[in-house]
Amino acid sequence: MFHGLVLALRKKSELLALAAAISFASSSALGQQASDEGYILALDFAIAETLFDIADLPIAMGSVDNYKSWTGNNSTPSNLVDIGANPNPNKELISSLNLFSILAPLQYSHLANDLSILAPVAQLSPYNPSSMNNWEGMTTFTKEIGSHINREQEADQFISEAENLMDGLQVSTSLFPETLLVIQLLDEKHVRVYGDNSLPGAVLDRLGLYNAWSGPSNRWGFATISISELFNHDVHFVIIDTSHLQSKRIIQENVMSSELWNLLPSVQKNNITMLNAEFWVFGAIPSATFFAESLVNAFIEN
């Protein structure tokens, strides 16, 4: 019986060694060996950045360079696999990965159907058209991700840490302007304003601040309006500073040097705060906490 057990263990060891060799060979081009559970494929930045904080599994995601351009080169793990553009990922590369789970946003149903033969697919997003996005929606989203990848405890711990951070930041907001309008400069005639159902809106609400934009906004939480409409909002502007993006920097400079912009009441009163935009404005808790910290630090420094 003992001899049979030894042979069985030896056989199992040989099979494991073979499997490890195959796994290493297939992943060497990717720069690292997949874990026993396999890769998580994230087809959305909000999903991916949440995984960075709660998952100990290797992650594959699309449009990595675009995400890095917004959030900084140190915003992603070193073992990340880039699968190409999110709308049209490299399916050959994806099929070569040992996939544990596929997490996709609601708008990528066609990809979810195609990829479901490779691994279980879950579709989720903090920007659900059937309900308003808010801080509670972001925490629910984080818990859903944790549940889908069997990391519920890690997700709960991450949420707890984020809640503690936001509680601490809220203490500092009592002296801030009570009403804020969060905007992003698009061109010399238009800006994007963020409503209550946006990431900035969720953060303002969580910090006990009031969002001046009460007009309609889309499922992502923003509306595009003309700069001239800002004459109707004599409040403190929080400008998402995109000058770290070369294509956006020139636009931003042109807008802020234009005659129309400098006639706005808020501009003339210098009721403006420039906010570091190295976060994904359509992201989840990681970007939301970065936005919150940047907002509080900007006001404290001023």
C-alpha cells in the first residue's frame, strides 16, 4: 500500500512538473507565470483598478497605455498583461491565457458572449443606467468584484480602509466652499460638468459638499455645455487639470487664456481650484479616493 502511495505521489509530482513547465513556457513571453487559479481578464478600467487593490491574481486588461496616460506610469502592477484595445481585444492572446474569470462592463455584451467559452463571465459596472451612481454604488461594485473572484474578505477590507480615509478627509472640508462645480475643459467653446451620478459627484456627497450642477447628465454622470452657460454658475470651480496629457494641455491653455473664459464671474473672483487629474474619472473607489485626497490637499494648500 505504501509502495502504491509512493508511486501515486511520484506520478502526481511528474504531472505537476509537466504542467508547470507548460505553464512557464506559455507565459514566458508575457513576463511572468500565472498563478494556480489563473488570470483575471478585466475589460474596464474601473474593474481593473479595483482588482489591483483587492486581488493577488495576475491580471490582464485592455488599453493599458491609455489608463497609464491618465493615472501615471506607476498606477499598474508590473505583471500586467496588455490585451490590446478594450473594444477589440487580442482574442488570440486572451485564449492563450489560463483564465480564472472574465469581468466585463455592461456595454461589452458582445465580447462577454464571445469569451464565455474561455472562463466564467460577469458583467458589472458602478455606472448602472438603472440607478444613480453614488458612493454606496461604488462599495457595492467592489463587493461584487470580490465575490466573483473569491476575494470577499479582501474587498471588505479595502472598502473599510477607503471609508476610514474618507471619514478623515471629511473632517477637513468644513471650511471649504460649500458649493462646487466640477468641470473639465474640452475645447474653446465647451466644458464637461459632472453631476451627482458621477465619480466627482459621489465624492462630493461623501465628503459632505454640495454639487452645483443640478442639470441632466448621462449614465456616466456628465453633461457637455457651452462655456457661456457657466455665466449662470457663480460658484467655486473645481477644474480637473488635464495638463499632464499633451493633447489636452494645449486645449486647456487656450481656454484659460481666452477672453470669454476670463469674463466668467468665478474666474474674475479667482474662485477656482485646479485639481490633479491623475485618476480615471469614470473609475471606482481607487480613483474616487485619489480624487478626494487631491481635492482636500488642493484646498488646504490654497
